[in-house]
Amino acid sequence: MTDEIKLPVQIVEIEPDFIGQRIDNFLLARLKGVPKSVIYRVLRKGEVRVNKKRIKPEYKLQQDDVVRIPPLTVAPEGEPISIKLSMVKNLEQHILFEDNDLIVLNKPSGMAVHGGSGLQFGVIEALRALRPLAKHLELVHRLDRDTSGCLLIAKKRSVLTHLHEQLRNKTVEKKYWALVAGDWDNRVRKVTERLKKNTLQSGERVVRVDEAEGKESETRFRILQRYQEGTLVEAFPVTGRTHQIRVHTACKGHPIACDDKYGDNTFTAQMQKIGLNRLFLHAKSLSFIHPNTETTMRIEAPLDPSLEQALTRLTRK
């Protein structure tokens, strides 16, 4: 391709924010547009040097390291994201909390957390366009494209590392609201079916209950309100598997309203009649320890008007 960009040799002095990061992850984040296979190839061949020495992909960066990145060919970047696009502009109004370290966003339903698979951009690319001076914006965790609610974004690598450690230690508490089919059994407080991720021939990802090969998974549930048409539940995922809440509710016979992957067509049609046209799954609150102030933060995301409206059209028990 003639429009590829040739990058010259780069000599990079490691800033404190990158101490402890693996060299492969550092290069993957820095060299956007360079295929992953190319990055690992130059590492394997010893073309990337740290302090003039060959290193392995798992090498962890140290203070004052000097990294030499060889000349590379990069695919051209697409058009820069315009902050005038309504979807990008509107994100500003969805920010629930922001300081020098992090952002908590009430992610809109229908917006992916990042671009790819035919999408020009997602939340993270849009936020980078809105905050050009925040050089290290990264997603702390993910939400499905159709799920709305609390999404945590780090502005510094040290903050990202701290929050990832909290996720591993399970000190981050995420609570979701879901409208499910049927009358939820009050005795079902915990669902622990093991989950396995499968990729269909079409490339679509589907998660199934698989007690033999699945990964350990746990979601705790609490009933918020019973309706004639279904039950509003609060879900607290202890583990963070892909589509976990959606599969755990469905495997108990209570699929989430308007779930196009694991839902029930009759229930979805009934909900569409009352005007609901999106998945009723919302990350309602997020609790974590602020990496710098060390205070416990609890942020709540209000329900979308479309979800609020749907609830008013149901018959309470």
C-alpha cells in the first residue's frame, strides 16, 4: 500500500507512569496501527532494545530505561473523530464524575466501549477526542454495547494499574438493574453456573453454561420490584465474565427484556409493545477506592428515560 506511513527509529525515555509495565503492552499501546504480530516479531528478533540490550516481551520497564523502537510501517489512521458529531458531543453530558485521575461515565446504550469490527469509534476514542490533553485515557473495565450505565476510565497508567488491582481483589462493587421475564424466585440469591465463551462461525461471541469446561462465575441477586409482566432485579457480579448477568438470568428461566442474544421472543415482543426498544440492563452504581485520595467513591447512574418510562407502564404487584 502506498499510503502506509514509515515510522523512523524512536528512542523513548521511560516516564514514571510506565514503570512496571511490560514492554509488549507498552509497545501495543504506543504503536497504534502497527499489527500485533509485527510488534511481537520485532521483540522476538531483538530489534527492540532497552538500554541497548535485547529483552523478552515480558520484560517490565524500570525507571530511566531507554527504549529503542526500530523503524516500522504503520497503517494510515482513519479520519480523526470530530467532536462536533452529536454522539461525541453528547458524551460530555453523560460524565457523572471527573477529576485529574479518572472519569466515570453513564455510557449510553448502543455505543460500544471501543471501535473495531466495522465501528469507526467507541466511547474511549470519543473521550480521547474530547480530552486531547489526557494522553493516557484507558478503559478500566467494559460494558456490553447495549448495556448502559457506570463505566470507569483512567487518565493515568498508575490509576489504571491501581483500579485493575482493586478489580482483581474484588474491592470494586458494580451493581446492575435488570428487568427480567417471569416471577423471580426469592430463594435464588446467588447464581454460580460456570460460563464458557464460544465464537460462532460468523464471528459472533456467545456465552454458554458449561459445568465441565466453563470458568467459575458468580452473580448475586436481589429483588427490587415485582410486576405482573416480570421482575426488576439488582444484580451484583462477583466475577466479571463476558455477558455474565445476561446468561445467569437466562439459565434460571428469567431472560432480560429485549436481549437479542439470550432473550425470550415472547417477553421481548411484550416489552416492545410498551415502548421498550433496548436491552433492559443498566450498570446502576459503582463503588471503588479512589487511587489517590484513598476515599471510597460511590457513583450512581440514573436510568435512561426509556427505561424509566417502561417501568411506569408495568403493573406493580
